[in-house]
Amino acid sequence: MIEQVFSEAVTKPKGNQAQLKITILGGGSFGTAMANMAARNGCDTTLWIRSADVATEITQTRINKKYLPDFELDSALKISASLEESVLGCDLILVAIPSHSFRAILQQIKPFMTAQAVISLTKGIEPNSFCFMSEIIQQELPQVPYGVVSGPNLAKEIVAGMPTGTVVASHSDLVRHAVQTSLHSAVFRVFASDDIYGVELGGALKNIYAIAMGMAAAYKIGENTRSMILTRALAEMSRFAVKLGANPLTFLGLSGVGDLFATCNSALSRNYQIGFALGKGQSLDEAIKALGQTAEGINTVIQVRKRALELDVYMPITNALYEVIFEQAPALNMALSLMKNGHRSDVEFVLPHQHNLLSK
Amino acid sequence: MIEQVFSEAVTKPKGNQAQLKITILGGGSFGTAMANMAARNGCDTTLWIRSADVATEITQTRINKKYLPDFELDSALKISASLEESVLGCDLILVAIPSHSFRAILQQIKPFMTAQAVISLTKGIEPNSFCFMSEIIQQELPQVPYGVVSGPNLAKEIVAGMPTGTVVASHSDLVRHAVQTSLHSAVFRVFASDDIYGVELGGALKNIYAIAMGMAAAYKIGENTRSMILTRALAEMSRFAVKLGANPLTFLGLSGVGDLFATCNSALSRNYQIGFALGKGQSLDEAIKALGQTAEGINTVIQVRKRALELDVYMPITNALYEVIFEQAPALNMALSLMKNGHRSDVEFVLPHQHNLLSK
């Protein structure tokens, strides 16, 4: 219903935007949705897809059968399987490539880089290195202006015209401006931030707490407990992020509590379902077998716990999850981790624990 | 299930707390739940109830038939209908009286005040005056140490033993300490803050956004839109709160996003249902008639909009709701209010709007 009402605004005459030249790397659901948004907005837009066969198929059918099978792509959107052709001479490169291949794709486009800006659309942490996507960009393409986009953004809802908000974070006014101009529409609003790590951490850490929420749901918890898990999750996410130089206030926004809220409410997500199975007393192996696949959050728990130990950050939910998943602790330990540890502050950036008479 | 596991901890030997003398004014569901918690914790606890008949009945039956009919109260909890007897000589007075009668009860206990501290358990704003409960305490009982308690705390879930977190806010270490000591248990955790207005504003404003969420639900929105409403609600709540001297970081905690999350997820709340009916195109009169009663949030919209105009705070959701409810604007304006106004910051306390190249 809401799509119809917004439709006039969405199909506004093209060409009223500066004719930015945009390339999106990666034809998954989110990359495809963003490419379509930029094309609709009148940008000269190319979607790069690794497989030449798939690129040809999408060019002919205007359908990304694998990732957005029910949606017809804008006729102006170009599809290419040539990295050189896609990247050379464009203004903005939006990278929607999984975290484990993110570095490799930047290495491949390096020869074609002149004055393009590079924007990560990828949520997550590079396996083993614990690098954020913004760090990989800085390492592989130093001197290139860069930014990141993150938020509660299910691609299927975006292409269905559901009102959606996201965040672009960059230290560069011009990069933020260009991303807002190319992606902003009547149903897709792009908010700005300059806290790159803060914005990235929201999208990277949230899967941990989707597992925790699923695990708690196995105990038939109510709204009081769900709300407490959400806020204690925010407490440890922001504590961790501040240690890495982020601003805790970023977690009040779309990439923080916005994405956490969407993820924790999604009973169909793999992370939530793995958590639920663990809460019912299954082992990780049993849970993965029943689900048919693993969940991203499991790897995030391992990586974040390791990094938190190194940085000496107190993360009771992440620790309790680790113990339940890998050290045969009972699932109830997750709940107990929320309730123990005496009298603490609600938000430690408001009232530091050491100023609280009873903190331990 | 979780209740059983926690039950041993809950029924721990009494008397291990300092024998604080606690009085709770008001026998609604939350006041009764907190009185029972304090009594279980070994505090010398009295619950004051206005009606002598009801006080006698509860003393005999150990059941608060009207508000918590399925729950047997602790045998140590005293019930009294005498204000003088309840208040004289106690250490802490917890006030769980509706906002419109809050001032009157403080005036009644004034003659019996010696060195007691006064803690508000009441969420809301005094009609007409726009006073918070903490302000009423300061006005009516100057010099008295005071604090407030707020959070996502459904009384029925608390007495059922569901793990619950709440916040006590006070400038006094001793007050925070006393409240934590008297109420803290294995299933009820009391976090601390010194941002009194911030903690009160969460509980007072959230009902506005429950109406907005209900209204949006009438358009079959998805998770992207729900998350955007939640974060834009936090943006305007914190913007308003900061103007009144609160800390925006408080909204990361239980009394802010915690209570908002619980309220916005509660499709059975009156605020949500009124919003849903408005979203379906009903007038306020029709919605109230269908529901059989009005909702708190309607009054909050009126009061907060007025105050926001006086303080010059940008609150697009509150304004759009006001126009839908009282000025015959179409319900869809609420959605449009989220999407318009150009390129703004995600969290303005991170990236101020005026530093954002495209802000308008």
C-alpha cells in the first residue's frame, strides 16, 4: 500500500541529479538493490558481477534470479563482468563483496584507480585479521577517499519500496554528499555520520546478540528480559567500540540500535535460530546440522571474544555465549551473565562504574 | 521455566540485607511488585493503599485482586491505609502514584517527613504543568534526597520471576545505593545513573512512539521501516532531552531504548492500538470509541508538541502525529515526515547537522 503512495515520487524524472558515474561491485541482493536505486536516481550506473554468464543473463532478463527473483531492474542499469570497464573513470565505487573476498577485490581494482572514491557496503570483520572494511580500504588503497554504508536494510524490503533509512559514514564531506545524492530517494533516506568505526561496528557485532536473543527465547522470556538483553548488548557493543576509537552515541542511530533491533526481532534469521537451538540444549554441531548451515554470528563471537580479551573490554554476553557454544557451559549461563556482577551503571558513559558506590 | 531455575536464588535467606525500612505509596501493579521485592529482600516493608477496605482485604488474602490477581504476596509485607503510620520513621519512600495525583500525595506526607529519601516510581509528566516527578518532589519537598526509577518493567513479568532490569537515577550515591540494596535480587537487577531527567524522559515520551509504531503497522511496514521509526524516535527524544539538560547517552540504556523497544513491540498496548486505528483512517473519536478508552500517549503528544515549540526543538514524528490526530492530516504524513527534510545526520551529537554539507 505504502509503495503505491510513494510511487510517484520514486518514478520522478531522471537526470535531476548531477550525472554521477557509479559502479557497484557485487551482485548480491544488497548490491543489486543499491545499483538499481542509483540508476533510478539518474546516475550513470554499472553493476559488476563476477560471472560473465550471469551478467549476460541479467542484462537480457533484467532479473537477478538468484538474489532478487521477483524484481525487475531499471532499464538504465548497466551490467558488466569486466572490472576494468566498470571501474575506470567512475566517480564512486560501492563495494558489496563478502568480507572474506573484500581485500582481494580491492587488489584487483588497484590498477584502474585514478580519482574514484571507495565505499564499503559490506557488514562484517575480515576473518583472522580482525580488520574492518574501512581498514582494508586504507591498507590496500591508501590516499583514496573512502566511506562505509550500514543500517537495517533488508534488500527485499528496499526494492519493494518500503521506507528505509541507512547511514553513510566518511571523514569526507564530499564522499558523504556523493553517496547521499546517488542513493537518496523518496523511500530510501541516507543519513550522515563521520564515525566510521562506530557505524561499521554496529553491523559487524549485531549477529552476536541475535544468537543471544534466540537463546533467551528458548526460555520463553518476556518483554522485560528482551529489553534488558538489547540494552546490555548496546552497553558491551559501545564499550568495545569506544576502545577502538568510536563514539558511543553512534549506537543510538540506524547502524547501531536500528540494525540491532531489526536483527534481534528477526526470528527467521540464522543467528537467532542457532541461538534458539543452543538454548534448547543442543550442541553447536547439532544446531548447525538441524539448520543445514552455520551462522555468521558464531564466527563473530570467536573473533570479538579474542579481541575483547586483548583489549581488556568487559563483554559478559559475548563471553557467556562463547562458553555455552564451545565450553559446554549450560545455556542458562547467558541469562545469569546479565544478572550477576553486582550493582553497575546503566550507561557507563553517563555514570562511570568507578563513581558508583557499589560497583565491583 | 526460567523462574524455576532462579527460584532458589530468589528464596534466599532473608535478613542478609541491611534492615532498611521501606514504604511504597500506591498499590497498583508496579508499586505492589516493588513492595513485594523489598519484603522478600528482607527489608522492613510497608505498602500504603488509599482504601482501608482494600488494605484489610490484601492483609488477609495476601492477594492484590485488582492489579496482580494471580500472585501471592510475601508474608512479611505489611499493608497499611495510614499515611502517617507508613511514612513516619522509614528510610525510603517509593512513590507509585499516577502523575495527576503525585503532587497531592507529597503534600499529604510533608508533615511526616524527617530524614526519609523519596523515590518516584511513576512514569509521565504532570498534566498542564509539564513537570517531571523529580521536579514535583523538589518543589513540594525541598531538601529531601530524591531519585527516580524507570525502565522496561511489566509488573506481571517481574512477579513471575522473569529476569528484569531497571534504572535508579539520583545525584546521591546513598540514595542509589539504598534503592539498589532494597530492590536488587537474582531476577531483578537495578542499574544506576545520575541523569535524572534523562531517565524520566524515556519513560514519559515513549508512548508517543508507540502510537507512531501502531500507525505505521497499519501500512504493513517491514523491519527496515520499524527500525527507522525507532531510531528517529530516539533522535527526537534525545534532542528534546538535551535541551532540558539531560545526557543523550542515557537513551542507550534501559530507561531509553530499553523501554522504547518494549513499548513499540507491544501490539496489545493501548497506544499502539490507537495508532493502528488512526493509521487505518479512523478519527481519534472513532479510535477511542472502538478501544473503549483513550491512551496516555495522546495527552503526551499534546504536551510535548507544545513544549517542543516553546523550546524550538525539531520533533517531526511528534508534529506529524499531532497533525494526523488533531488537524485531519492523512496518516501517511507520519511516514513522509521520516523521509523528507533532505540530507540529515544520523546522530546529530556525533555529526552536527550544520557540519553536514547538505543539511537544510
